[in-house]
Amino acid sequence: MPFNKDYSLGIRQYLVSHYSSEPGWLVSSESNPQSYHSELSRSVFCLAPAGWELWSVRFFESMLLGCIPVILSKHIELPFESQLNYSSFTVKAPEQHLEKLPTILNEIDSESILRMQNALTKVWKLVTYQRPPQKGDAWDSIILELASRVKSWQNGAKYDSW
């Protein structure tokens, strides 16, 4: 699976070279969306490395399909962080710990996994845009986020660049 040397900060290249043959791991090269989504929905953890940016669509796909996203960056700002407790339904493994990834994931007990999977069923809608818009979807999340920032600014907080 060839990657541009600058793509994903080298993380995807590392994952392919180190974990493609790891027992219990599936490093997919599937390009058929139905097959790929089937793989995600059967998985417990889904790696969500950077793409061309610090995030990728893999993060959202895994959330929607009930697979616990494994965020592989410590420098990522996720949407609606003021509203969502990401630690309740994701695993964060900074890129400098990639070699420890199997150990990190294997040490998560089944009770914690079930708790995270249950949390996913409650939050996925908050980051998706429904048509027509529905109460509790990403449209609501944006409005709540903007209202929170306006209130913060009205209370004297300085504008920062998100």
C-alpha cells in the first residue's frame, strides 16, 4: 500500500509495516465501501491516524459503525470538545507510543470496552448532520458551541483561533 512520504505524518506507513501481519489485527486495503464498512463494524478498535490533516474521516466512520476510535495523535482538536467527553468512547495513543499500541489496546478490559461501545451509541448523532436537521445532531452541536463561545467572549474571554 504505497503512501506519499508526507501523508499522515508517517503514521500510516508505520502501521502498515509493523502491524499488517500482527495476529488479531486487520490493516485493510479494502477499497469497496461496503466491505470496508463491514470490516469496521466487526472490529472492536479502529485506528484513526491522521490523513493529510491531523484528523481523517476514519474517525467518524468508526464512530458511526460502533467501533472504538483509536486516535493516534496528541495534537488533535476534535469537534465539539466542550460538549463531548471523548475519553468515554475513544482511546488516545500519541504517535510516540505506536510501538506500544498492541499492549495499550490489550490492556483495556472488557468492561471498559463495553462502556465505550455503549457511549458510542449515545454520541454518534452529535457529530453527524441529519437531513432534515434533527434535535441533537451536529447542527445543534454547532449552535451550542457558538453560543458557548459568544457567552465566553461576553464574559471577557479573549478570542482565540479555535
